[in-house]
Amino acid sequence: MTKEQKQIATTELIMLDMNDVMDITGWCENVVRHTFAYDENFPAIKKGKKYQVELGAFKEYLSKRRTNKQE
């Protein structure tokens, strides 16, 4: 990977952790933890004990309506 490619990847790839998601959405810690850990549609990445989500994937996740109903 060239320096230019690395710089592009660094500026284009924005990773959010649980605290970032709580700040952005206003969701409580329990909701965010449950979403990261158990929502199969949530685009979470787990590295060690830490969860992250890419900003673009998070925006896409939020763009779709979800309900608690079991279908």
C-alpha cells in the first residue's frame, strides 16, 4: 500500500465505538451494548473485547425502519 492509498483509507474509513454511537444517537448504554452484541443486522466489528462500526455502514443501518415485532 502506498502512502497515498494509506492516507485515503485513513480519511475515508471512520470507525465508531460504543461511546461514539451513544453520543450520536442519544441511546442509553444498555441499548447500544445489546445492539452491538445481538442485532444480527447491525454491522458491528468485534476486535478483541471492543466493538466498532464503520460510519457509512452505521448510516445505512439507521436508514432502514426496524420494529420489535417478530415476523
